[in-house]
Amino acid sequence: MMSKQKLTLMIVAGAVIAAVAVKVFLSLSVQSLDPSLMRVKGDLAAKVHIVEFIDFQCPACADGAFKIKKIYTLHPKDIRIEMKYFPLVTVHRHTMTASTYAECAARQGKFWPMHDLLVERQAQWSPLISAEGMFTQFAREAGVEEVTLRRCLASPDVEQTVMQDRDLGRSLGVQSTPTYFINNKMVVGSKSLMDELNQYFPQSP
Amino acid sequence: MIFPLLRIVVGSILLASGFSKVIHPYQNFLYVVQAYQLLPGWAETLAAIVMPWVELMIGLFLVLGLWTIQVLRWALMLFAVFIVVVAQALMRVLPLDHCGCFGSWIQATPRQIIVFDSFCFLVLMVLLRHWTKTRRFSLDERFTR
């Protein structure tokens, strides 16, 4: 009969192999991070490329956006940022609507001003029962043309674009927000973001 | 019958919890560990990599019933750690929406999870006290005949 120690080793090895096999299987479905040019800012030759998966209603995303904006202001030539949507619809009730407004702003070339307004004033709209009035106000401030915005919001492919980003994130192993890929290295949360960015830009804010 | 069943249920919970974290990038669990603001940076990374494997192995051995008594003690320690970590977060009123204990599969608040962990801790104490009954339907039985 097999000894207990030998059986233990076989079980441990079997569990490790099974977990690694599932991990490899999941990684086979990973899609590439193709850039959506409407939601990119910064030089293509920049030494640091950041792809962020954002939920506009998550407070940690607002905190991360503030930090990235600060460091981008200090090193505009060294950073390229791309935004992907990752709305956590089960946790945040306005996140999908915020994403569709941001996407419609992006289609008019106004993604970044809309993004900034959404994250900077998150505390104002987040507790509201309906936030659409405030999002429309932000769109106006961002310079988005309103008739085109209304048409865009009614279009089903806007939500589809948002969901495509979310599916891409899931295929890359994104589970929570904010998740960043800094030169393809995954980091989650603003603490890890700053730890990683400090390696490129010592004494980051 | 109830004792081996409870052993398998608690083991399955740990197994599922560990597995859901192990198959995804460790950075997701690191984010959860960081939210508890308890460890220095290097220890947070270490915990994020090691803890899911510990959960998975303890869960697996509990389900199979191999080294049952030793694994029950390890599981007790693990749940004690969970309880302390969540309790300190509650006492410090840390802004945690959910505990992050089960990856993205189940989302429970810290208050819910401390009740659940305490219940599991009590169950494990009972199982350890009645270890002869707990060892029924286990691989250990094969080696004690």
C-alpha cells in the first residue's frame, strides 16, 4: 500500500498542476490591449504606457485618477494613458450610465474633459438617485454637442463598446477597479500604482 | 455522519476560496490585503501570493481527510487570523465595501464575514474535539486500519 507521505506529495502535486492548468487555460483566452484612440492621451514614444480599467463610481478610481493627473502634469512627454471601461454594475448603480456618457463624449473627442469632471465630482453625483441630469451638465461643460450626445446615448453600440472593454478586462484577469497595466505589468489599486510609478519617476506625488 | 459532513463543507469553502484566488493574477488579492492596512509592503505581497495556496491546501486536505487532526488545527489558526484581521479593520473603521475573502465569486461585507468566520471557527473546534468521528469517511481511515 502507498505510504501516507507519498500520497500527501501526490495530492499536493496534483493540486498545483490542476491550478496551474486552469490558470494557463484562462490565459489562452486573453485578448490584446488594442488602443482605442479616442480614449488615449500622451506620446506614443512615451517610456511609460498606462492602460487603466476604470469604474467611474469607484472612489479608489477617483483617487488614482487624481494621482495620475498630477504625475502626468509633471511628466507629460513620458506618459501615455489609455482608458478602458470596467463598470462594476452590481456594486455601483450609476457606473454604466457614467461610462456611456464618457463614451459618447469620447466619440466627439471630449473624453478627457468628461473623464476629469466625472472623477473630480464623483462625490456629488454618486449618492444621487438619478445622476443623468448632472452628467448632461458635465457634458455641456466638457464641450460636448448635446443633440449628437442624445443620439449617441440612444445608440445600442455605446453600451456594447463599454461591455467589450469589460470583457477584455475580465480576459486579462481584472476583477476590481482601478486596475492598471503599466508597460503591460498588472497592478491593482492606487497604492500599487504609486509603488510602480515610483520606479520610473522617483519622488512621485 | 454530521461530523465528516461538516469537515467536508468547511474544507470545500476553503478550497473554493483559495482556488478562486490562485487561478487569477495575485495582484487582485494584493489589493484586498492592502485594504486591511496591517502589513508592510513586502509582507502584503508575500501574503497575497502564499495565503491562497495555504487556503487551497488546507481545504483540500480537509475534504479528503488526510492528516485530519493536524489540518483541523491549521484551519483553526487560519480562521483565527481571518477573525483578527477583519476585527481590527472593523475597529479602525477602514473603508471596506466587501471583505475580498472569496475573490470575485461571493461579495460579503466585513460584518457578515466575521460572523461567518466565527461560526466556522466554532465548527472546527467541535470537529477537533470529536476528531474520531470527524475522521470517518476520510483517507486517514485507510492508514489506521
